[in-house]
Amino acid sequence: MMKKILMALLIGFFLFFSVSCSAYTDFVDENNEAVTDVLELGLTDVPERKILYEVNAAYDVNDLDAAADTLKALVEADEWFDQEIIRETRITYVIRIKTARLDAFTTALQNEFTVRSYSKVGTDISVEYQNSSNRVLALEAQLARLLVLYENASIQEMILINEQISDIEVELQRLEGDLALFDSLVDYSVVTVDLYGGTVATKSPFFNRLGNAFVTGFNAIVAFFDGFIIVLATASPFLIFFAAIGVTIWFCVKRSAAKARLKKEQAANKPH
């Protein structure tokens, strides 16, 4: 009897151990499969890199007109100027340059002119772009489904479906416009160029700053006198008005003093 009980316990323990190992193996296999699926999804869902570049550069030049002609010659036919501001000793350009040749363009400018300052900033919009693209795909799939449902819908259902279709089309137009703008900004970088003339441009930053400081100081003096004359012209009506009042008061006071003096003289000369 004792042997049968012991044998039953051994068989039960063996069966339990076999089932546990099998369950553990299935659990590991299922987890491995799940992890593989996650990795595959992550690899296929990695957004394409979309980076917006913006360059701000300033250069000292000897001749503004010649420098402007040189700059315009470096801009290709499929590139364009967004803005051009011309001042007496400075010209500012905002240019759209193809991102593929942005570095070549800025290098050409540095070879032609003396660099005063330079900065290049990149903004990564990959996530925003991918989210908008995924949203477009989802809306297009939803639109296709609605069109299928529309074929066998009742009149009331058609009205509701048409409203949903209109909303989806409006949202699609907005998202497609955003994507087109993103593509344009990615393909063409914004380059702001300031050309400074009016001073002798040299390879020495110190002499460039010295010459620029002199020109800035001279312009400040001219601006001061311009402002002073404008203020004086603005205040002249008030000055004339108060001057007239002052002259009138002075004349009245002087006349009163003269009358008082005359009365004193008459009183002194009167016989007692």
C-alpha cells in the first residue's frame, strides 16, 4: 500500500513538473514573439529625418553694389529672394537656398567677403511631420470606408456620411498644406545675409570693429541733431505761444512800474 502511494506521488510530481516546463516554454516563446513584433513595429515606424536649417550671416564689404551683384550671382535660378532691404551703408537679404547646397553657398560667401558674424541653426521636425503623415493615412482610410458605406446607405445615413466626409476633406486639406509647407522649408533653407559697407574691410577684426565704431558714432551724432531739430520744430508753436505771453507780462509789469515811479515823482514835486 505504501509503495502505491509513493508511486502515485512520484507520477503526480512528474506530471506537474512536465506541465510547468511546457507552460514556461510557451510563455517564453510568446514573449519572444511579442518582443520581436514590437521591434519590427519600432523599426518600420522610425520617422524620416526632417530638419529645418536657418542661417544668419553678416559680412564687411568694400563696395556694397559690387557685393550685392556678387551675392546675386551665387543664387541659382530655382532659388529666390524673400526680402531685400537697402540702407545707406547696409543691405539685408533674406534668401531661400536649396538645403542640398547650403554649405557650398555659405562657403562661397565666406570666400568672397569678410565675415563679421555667422550662425547656423537646425530644427528637427521629424516627429511632427510623421504625425501629420500618419494622420493623413488614417483619414484617407476612414474616407474610403465612408465612401463604401455611402453606396448602400439610406437617405438619413447619406446625410450623416456626407457631413463626416466634408469634415475629413477639410482636415485632409489642412494637413496636406502643412506637409507641403514642411517639405518646402526642409528643401529650401532660409539664409539672412547682412552686407555692411561704408568702412574699409580688412582681415583684422579689430580694425573692422574700429571702423564700424567710428561710422556708428558719426551716424549717432547725425541722428542726434536730426532728432533735436525735429523736436525743436515740433515744440516751436508752444515756444512762440509762451514767449508771447512772457513778453506781454513783462510789458505790463514794466508799464505798471513806470506808472508807480511817475506817481512818486509827482508826489515829491508837489508843493506842501
